[in-house]
Amino acid sequence: MRVDLIDKVPSGAIGTLWEGTKAIAAGFATTLKHVFRPPITEEYPEFRRVLPARTRARIVLTRDPDGGERCVACYLCSGVCPVSCISMQSAERTDGRRFAAWFRINFARCIYCGLCEEACPTSAIQLSPMFETCERDILTLVYEKEDLLVDHGGKDPDYNFYRHAGVVTAIGGKGGHIDEDPPVNVRSNMP
Ligand code: SF4
Ligand code: SF4
């Protein structure tokens, strides 16, 4: 029935008028629908909505299930950051495990794009839903490692990079980890 009516709509100026009238009617219908709905006003900061875990706000450095620092100071987050607001210095423990001697994020420059989290192989750097980081003194927005480190695994609490990576740790020798093939002598593979 509706198709028949549309077929009978005249072309030219009358057709344009008809289309305009239909659009106005649709707009008023939407307005009318909302007029009778109760208003929803969230009185921030008294009312704080629980934000989803995927919210991209204040960045944290997480720990693996054993409580160790996940960051291996690979510089991937720093390299991918479009505003170059991450800097660090890598260091190595006696067992070969790398860590960040210092790690710094300048939140005055961060645009919370999440690229650092995407690039991180160890799930160390994560954006959290904590968005209340506003400061009058811009220098206080420079966070050091001790400000960024948290005592949990964030969105990925069970992940432990060193249970999969091929380095010698207390968990086992090289080639003995989950998903890891034994080391290969590259010289014996030469043609
Ligand atoms: S969220 Fe984006 S801008 Fe902020 S530190 Fe990560 S990569 Fe850089
Ligand atoms: S936070 Fe992740 S990506 Fe950045 S240096 Fe540490 S391990 Fe690498």
C-alpha cells in the first residue's frame, strides 16, 4: 500500500515539497517521542558511571600473575606513540630478563589513542577507565614508573609473557617453554 502511494508522488516541485514535508514530519515524530520520556541527568561527580574496562583513559603498567613487572623495555610502545610521550631506559637482570630501569609518560601530550597498548607484546601497558587526571600544574602530568605501576594484571590477569618467550628464566631453559621450539644451530642449516 505504501509502495503504491510513493509511486503516485508527482515529480518536480511538488515531489520536492512532498519529500520536505515527510522529512519534517519524521523530525517532529522523533521530538514528540522524547518529550514524554523522563529526563536522564547524571549529577557528576556525585554520580559516577561505571565505565567499561575498554575505556581509554589513564595508562598503567601492570604485573604478571607472579607479581613481576611485565614490561620488558622493548620500546615498541614508545616507537608507535604518535606524540612521542613515552620514554624509558632498558636494563637487564642477571638471568637475562629485561626490564625498564625508568619509564616515563607525559600525560600532557598523550591523546589516549591506545596504540601503545596494541603494540605491547607483554600486555604490560594498558589504558584504564580512570579519567580524572586533570591538573592545574602541567608538570605534575609527567608520570614516572612508580606512578604507573599497579599491583595487578589489568584486563589480562593470567597472561605471563615469560611462560611463552624464549629466554632463560626460573621457569625453564631455552626451548623448554610453552609454544617454544628447541634452539636451532643456524650454521648446520646452511645449504
Ligand atoms: S595512548 Fe597513544 S598517545 Fe597516549 S601514550 Fe599511548 S600511544 Fe602515546
Ligand atoms: S610497555 Fe610493553 S611495549 Fe612498552 S616497552 Fe614495556 S613491554 Fe615494550
